[in-house]
Amino acid sequence: APVPCLLHLAGVLADGMLPALTRDHFERSYGPKVHGLYHLCRLPYEEDAAFVLFSSTSALFGSPGQANYAAANSVLDSLAPHWTAQGQRRAWSVQWGPWAEVGMAVQKNTLQRAKAMGVGALSTVHGMSIMGSVLASNELVVGAVPVNWAKYLRSAYPEAPRFLAEFEAEARKAAPAKSAGGEGSLGTSALASLSPEERVASVRAALRDLARSVVDAEDLAADAPLLESGMDSLSGVEFRNRLVTEFEGIRMPNSLIFDYPTVDALATFISSQFGDTAVAVPGLLATPAGVADTAAPTDSPEQLLERLNDHTAGTPLFLIPGAGMQSGGFRSLAALLPVPVFGLSWPKGMLARNKWPSTLRDLAELLFGEVCKVLPTGPYLFAGHSFGATVCLEVSRIAQAQGAQVALVALLDPRSLPPLMVDIAGAFAATRLTDSLALLSQTVPDGSKYSDLLQEVSSLDPAERDAKVRLSLSAAVLTSLEHVHETSKWYSSLLATHTGSDGTHLAGRVAVIRAAESWRQPPAGREGAAEAAVRSFQAATFQSDAEVAERVANVEGLLPPMLVPGTHFSMLHQPHVVTVALRLCRALDEAVDEAAA
């Protein structure tokens, strides 16, 4: 029977900078889009059939490293009006931007990067609404993407192209009046008010955050060459463009990462643009009342506490990550919360190994001491993910025992609440470096490259796998991986010897926010080596929903459990982290209101 409608959604990425693109790169992107459409058009269609072609904003704006993909989508944009003009078919081509819940941007974890450049994401409901409007219109080629034009034009182009001149004019009208020199996201006028030493420290810390998000390394040494730490020419372009946005008014040469190859060198270069004198700037945002000034973090590796967002109003929230993880894993969540957020984790280089705390209580006391340096008096708001939830409970009990008010303890998918019924220390002690890499592949936003590596080495003997992994990873990623491996074993030993509550009841609210997708549930399709390793380990060590419920059943102030989409790890990534933030915001508001009553 004739087909009544065609929706052409096929697309394959084969990214690379122009000098590196080969015929194979073009065929991989061009084939599904263009040749695939050619074959589909040979089917019989009803006379008034609608043809809806899913194109991309890469064909509208261009996209670094995607010349082949942009060219393929441009063919669709040309065919839709051509077919319609000839009376052959009713066709529309929609140049979609990223979708927030499905599609390539979610699979490749590029939503945060797009947002940093001023490009928003469409919800499924919004996208379907747009498609309905397109089908009811006579516009045959339509761009569908939410854009912050002022931010996008600054980050994407040295000068706005002529075809975007209208949007540039709108951005200028909408932009607030700025002082001379501009004001980027990091506040160039605020940086100008700092002493040269403070300025270098602030710029260095900001650069490390940006670089870590680009190369997907939770730890990145300030003196590590970026091009040897996971950054390539494509991500280097993105990094440079983000710096243009964040440090507005600072000249950034196109050869930036070649001229200044490390974070230290970049920080010195950017700071030098301000001169050697601090300039007083009126109207700077004040630090929240009762909160110590941590706005200019140092680059010391021995830092238990890390600021995760720039908010200054409201009661701070302190987040504790899971075993072996660092505070950076909470950045997506912190960006969505309306209060100051700090992370507490054990960084690389924090004391000699023989001086690490030997009990969970000792660790919790050390962490609470860091909290008190930022917020000397309560009420306190704590949240912890996975093993961090257990640490969070112990920190809260110590705070309360010292007479402090703990308004909220939020447990994000806790799976290791005492008493434990498994030999968790033994389970962690038996893990190899590849097991820690499997864990890392699930906890960082773009962990697919680590999953691919594990799949590649899965046929080797265990010892050979570790050796191959060491040779395949950059120095920065390998250092982070070894830290994850060592601290995970240490954390598990603390947990194994922890006897649980000392009888102290928590007076504040306790919220359990649980991932809806069971970690025991077998996958619907084929399971990769990384996923299989993580699921097997979780099945051996994680507590079930019933076991978790049993351990918190007698907690006073316990709120009804809240479910969020995703798995134990993906709940902290886009798009699921948005729901986590909403649930947490509600708990925060209610806890603060109750504490103030």
C-alpha cells in the first residue's frame, strides 16, 4: 500500500576538523542522510503524502568539526523547497537544535557544552509542538532551537556573520549597559578588582573547571599539557570559544592552546591582560551572611571543599559524592540549584596515605570541620550520593552532637547504609583498575569512550587488560583513575568497620531520592563490558530498595521516598538531573522554612 507520510530522522556523526576529514568521514555522515533518503523516496507514496526531513542547526550555523554532517543536512534543506516548487511532494526540512530528552545530544552528553555556548535544548513536548506548527505553515525550511543570541554570537564567531546580523542587533538591544571592557560570565570587572595573586588563583581555578568539562577529567593538573590530557583540535576550538564567552573583553588568539598549552600558562596569560593593579569595583555581589569568603579558590590540591556554583544568596548546600568520586560530578546538579553549593570529597594529594582517616567517624569530623570554615553556624543542609549518603548521615550526627542544627539530610540513591550484610571491603579489594574504569565510565558525562576501551580489552587476560588501559589513557585521566581505584578501596574499608548509628536521632528532615531504574534490572539489549562489570558489582554489594527502606524506617523526620528517572549514576546527568534538582529544591525549601519557624 502507498505510504501516507515520511519522517526521515536518520543521522550519523563522524566528526573531525577539516584537514583531518577523509572520504570515509563524509560517506559515514552523508550516506544515511542523503543516500538513505534517496532509497526511501523510491517507495510508493499517497498523492498528498507529507515528507518531514529532520535536518540540523549544523547546516544553519555551522558546527566546529562537523563540516561533513552540515553538508549532508544542507542537502535536505535544499530538497524540501525544490520538491515543493516542482509540485512533486509536500516537504518540510526542520533544522533541529539539541533535544533535552532524546537524540544525539543526549547520547553524546553535549547538552552542557551547548548550553555554555548559549544554545538551549528542546523538551520533547516543545519539539512536537514546533513540528505541528511547521506542518501547518508554508515555511519549508525552519530552524528550531532556543538561543541566547548575545552569548552564542560571542562564543561562536569572532564577528557575527552577515546572515545573523538581525539577531546581533536584537542581542545588542536586549543586553544591559556594560562597563568598559565588558562583563563575561566570570565577571571581568570583578577580576580586575583583585590583587594580581588573587586574580591568577581565581582565573586558574575557573580554567581548570572549564578544561575538566571539555576533556572529561575530574582531576587535571595545572601544569599538565592540555593536548596530552584528552583535548584535541576539535575540543580545543570549543575550549577557546568558551573562554571568549567567559572572559569577555580578553583577547584570545586562535592558536591559544598551542601558545599557552597548560592551565598555568593560560592563567598567567589571561591575568596579564588586566595589568598589575587591583581596581575597586562598586556593587560586587556580597558573600552570604554567615558564610566565609570562598569566592577566590586556590589551586592547592589539598582542598577537601570545593565551591560548585556562583550563587551567594540562601543557605548553602553541602554535597558528598560516592566512593572514589570527586565533587566535580555534582556540577550539573549545582548549576540547577538556586543556593550556594559546595562539594566535599577527598582530592588527589590530600595528605600522605598513612595519615588518611582510619574510621568513618574521623573522616566525617574532618569534613564537618571544613564545612564550619565556610558556614560557622547552622542550619546545615547536607546531601550525599551512593556511599556519600552514608558519610552524609555521619557528618549530620557529628554536627548535631556539637549542638548545631541540621535542617536537611538528603540521601541520593543510598545503597550502603549500615548495618551491611556483605563483605564490601573484600569486594572492593578484589577489584582491578579496569573495574574502576568501568565505574568511571558510568559517572562522568561522556563515559562512552571509556566503555569503548573496556570493550576493546575485554578479550584479554585481566593483567593484560590493566596494562592495555594504562597505555591507552592520557596521563591526566590515568592519574584520576588510579585515585578513584585507591580511594574506593579506602572508603570501603571505612564502611566495613562502621557500626552505624550511635543512637543519636536526627532532628531535621531526611529525604530519600531514589533512581527509578533498578540497578539489578538486566538490560533490554546487548550489554557492553563496562555495563556488565558495573551491574555485576552492584548486584554483589548494593542494597535493594527494601533493604534501604528497612534501614531508614525508624528515622525521625523521614519524608516519603521520591523517585527520579535514570539509573544510580545517570540520575546525576542530563536530562535526569533536572528532576533531581526539582525534588531537591522542594526538600530544601521546606527544610529551610521549618528551620526558620
